[in-house]
Amino acid sequence: GLGLYLARAIVEVHGGRIWADPKPDSGARICFSLPR
């Protein structure tokens, strides 16, 4: 939804990456990493 769109925009502005880690039968975990 909109929250994921905003999270992606913020992470990418800071030079990071964001991805989904699918979990069978329980949706997906959203992960991100940012440079130091």
C-alpha cells in the first residue's frame, strides 16, 4: 500500500535497498538495509 511506497522512497533516498522476504502461509516480511 501507500506505507510501503513511502518506505521505499525514504530508503532509496538514503542509498539503501528494500525487499520482501515471502513467508509461506503468513504473508511477507519487508526488509531494508541502509549504508553507514
